[in-house]
Amino acid sequence: MSDKPINTSRRDAVKLMLGGFAAVPVINLVGLGTARAEDLPHVDAATNPIAQSLHYVEDANVSERNPVTKTELPGAEQFCHNCQFVQADSGTWRPCTLFPGYAVNENGWCLSWAHNPAA
């Protein structure tokens, strides 16, 4: 059996846990914890297979948006900036859950567009 009292090892464990918890905000302040939309590559509709299958376009005004399948808003009002899959509230290029690791244009559109009531 060890000569060290159990309380010492408990104190060491508590110190280690508190130090770990204190390190998390510091890491986020440094910028290592989050990816920013500006840093993400833009979706290229010509080479990205997901973009091709969803008929993604950077400018929704040149796309053929079907208002019959999307009843929340008329086709002329459907853009990435008011879609529920876009993850940022502002910016020309925003991350999208449909294109992980890529950013979409706020004025873009794809077949999976769904109205975000908060937008």
C-alpha cells in the first residue's frame, strides 16, 4: 500500500480537471476551436458532385427555381441566405450543412432549399 494519503491524489485530480476546463476558453480565444466561413473553400458547382446533384448555383436569379415544390416562399424569394441549412446569419459566403467543409454564396440556391422561419 502507498504511504501517500488519498486526499493528495484527489487534490491533484481536481487541479488537473480545473486546469483543463480553464484551457477550453483560451483555446477558443486563440481561434483554434472554430472554422470561419471566410476560411472555407467555396462550393464549385462544376466540380463538386453534391452541388451537381442538388443543382446548386451561386446566383439564384439565373436558376430555374420551382415554386410548386417549395410552398413556403415563391421561387423568386428562395436564396441560401433564407434557407434553414445555412449556418451563419451574415456574410457573402456562409457554411452550409449540405456541403460540409465548404461555403455557399448567400445569393445561391439548390434543390434542397427549405425556408428558415428565423431568416
